[in-house]
Amino acid sequence: MNRKDTLYLTADLDGIHEAAKLLRAGELVAFPTETVYGLGGDARNDDAVAQIYAAKGRPSFNPLIAHVASPEAARRHVHWNDAAERLAQAFWPGPLTLVMPLKPDHGISSLVTAGLDTLAVRMPAHPAAQQLLRSFDGPVAAPSANPSGRISPTTAQHVREGLNGRIAAILDDGICNVGLESTILGLAGDPTLLRPGGLAREEIEAALNQELHVHQQGEALSAPGQLLSHYAPDSAVRLNVSTPQGDEILLGFGDMDCDLNLSVAGDVNEAAAHLFSALHLLDKTGRPIAVAPIPMHGLGAAINDRLSRAAAPRDQ
Ligand code: TXA
Ligand code: MG
């Protein structure tokens, strides 16, 4: 693809307006959200969305999340329901993506949905993301701003390392404080957890007052981007390790001896916020990575999901 001079924009008024202008022109802009940096393009513009796939080197069967400024904006594109209303009231803006049936005149590029009859919608909480969405005034398709199959970016520097020269601009506003992608919930039928993420399943179940159906690996169509080998560092990754072997570098959790600690206090939220930065950092050492056990409660489920993908046998 054509080499671009990637602009670096700070997230002040001028930077936000410049970023919105680029989106309107069909260009790609990486922007911060509370989960990870997203690679944004106009969700109604086929050319812009095609560029997202090209810049990431992403398999084209993988649908994207449409980011919106408000629940009203989401309702322009999808059939809303009571569960969505309740969840939006409780958790939007925030790290929760809802997959819902498309309306007939939805206006969204079929490259965003990859031809499905549902659309993933999310209202991000990060102030810069909200300002950008309001200024752009339309749906922004945005996968995580990393080359396909690589670790997701939680800083503008991570984005630069992966996508410099391939996109029009990076809007820099520091570190993403949740640090894990959004939780994806299917609401086309019974509420179904399609991807664990930055909002704990327990919180969603409490808000809906019901247990979620959990999508099983191999079950037909869930979040189709959930390839087993994903979020992969270059180095080998071994999980649930208490004693590292050979040259392994140990990523710890809780009060223990290790090379780098996700959370000395043993707090899963803090560990989630540090996970991808830690993997980026350890990967640069070139040593095999060993990871201490992480509990499964709260965001621990999503951390273990991402780690098991990082450790899975590589398929490419
Ligand atoms: O936190 C996040 O969700 C970040 C930030 C940038 O918002 N975005 C993100 O996007 O993680 P991405 O493209 O890396 O992951 C989107 C996931 C994929 O696994 C995709 O298969 C799933 O959403 N998805 C999108 N549309 C879907 C649909 N209609 N049905 C089921 N899954 C869908
Ligand atoms: Mg991703």
C-alpha cells in the first residue's frame, strides 16, 4: 500500500478537529479509547473501511465495531431493545460493545459487518474519543490499532511502532486506563458473552438480573475475530508458571519475585491496565515469556483469555 506521512496530533481542540476532518476525507486516524487505541475510519465509506483492513493486514471476514457518540446514534443503525437500553444506561459510555440486528436503512458499509445482518456498536468513554465522535458526527469503524494478530496498543507509541507510514494520523492522549478491549455481548437473541473484556461479566449479569449465555469455542459465529492465536508477541509464552525455566523472563501477579509485575497488590483491574504494555515490553527482550497464574474473577477472565491466545500455537 501507499506509504503515508503519519501526522501526530495532540488531543486538544485543533487536533480533534483535524482528526475529524481527516475522517470526513475518508482517511484513517488512530485514536485513544479507555480500552485500547482504535484505528478509525468512516463506517459509511467503503473505501475508508477497505483501508482499515489493508493497514492492519486483517483477514476481510472479520467484522468491525462501529463507535458512536450516544445511544441515540446507535439506534440509527440497529434495532434497539430493553436489554440494550438497560445496559446502555448502566455502562455507556464504557467498555461494552453490543451486537444487534441491523435496521434496513442502516447506511453502514457492508465491509464493517463483513456481510452479517448484525452490527457491533459501542460508545467509548475516553474524552478524546467522545470529542472526536461528536465532531465527526457519524459512526466510526475502529478495530484495535495494531497490525492483525499483534498485541493491542495501549499507548500512541505502540500504534506508531505498528502502523507508522500506513495511516493518516495518530491522535495521542496518553495511556488507555482499562487496557483490555471491550466486552462484546450479543443481543440479537439471548444475551450472549461473545468476548470477555474490559467490563466484567458479573457486572452485566447483575444489571440484567440474569446469567449470560457464554459462547463456546467452535460454536457457530460468535465474535468472528476471535482467532485462537492472537495478541501474539514474537517470543514464546508459557502460562501459570511459578518457577521460570532456562532463559524465561517472568511476568508476575501479586506479591512475588519476578522480572515485571502486573499488580503487586494482586488487583485484576490494575493487571488488565498493564497487560498489553507489559507484553510489548517483555517482547522486546527477545526472551521467552513466562506468566504467573492470574485469578479468573472480574477482569481476570479477560486477562486469561488474552494470555491463552498469546500462548496458543501460531498458525501463521
Ligand atoms: O475495545 C474495543 O472493543 C476496541 C476499541 C478500539 O474500541 N476495538 C476492538 O476491535 O477490539 P477489534 O476489531 O479488534 O475487535 C472487534 C471484535 C472482533 O472479534 C469481531 O469479530 C467482533 O468484534 N465483531 C464485530 N462485529 C460483530 C458482529 N456483527 N457479530 C459478532 N462479532 C462481531
Ligand atoms: Mg484487535
